[in-house]
Amino acid sequence: MTFLFLNLGGGEIFVVLMVVLLFFGSKRIPEFARNLGRGMRQFRDATNDIQRDITDSVKDVKKQIENDNQE
């Protein structure tokens, strides 16, 4: 298994995981992963909210233009 953007093989990934395990300890890794997942979820929710706001604004502007053209 090779990561194209990092060009890492199986051995390198194993070494990195062992260093992470030694650095953080086995008790802190699940907590770290949970917090990372929460952060990613919040980022995705914020992105969706911004996208929804932009879409709603575009719809409002279109309605306003259509109403102005009808008058």
C-alpha cells in the first residue's frame, strides 16, 4: 500500500505508527482520534452552513430580480 502524495510504503507507515504510539501512549491515541473526528465534523458542518447561506442568498436575489422585472 503506497500513499501517492507522501510516497510512503508499509514499512514507513509502521515506523510512523510506532513513533506515534511511543510519543502519545496507548491511552491518549483514542482520545486524540476522537477529538480529530469531532474537529473534522465541525469543519464539515461549518462548510455546509456557509454553502447553505450562499445558496439561500442567491435564491433571495433571484426572487428579488424576478419581482423587480414583473413590476
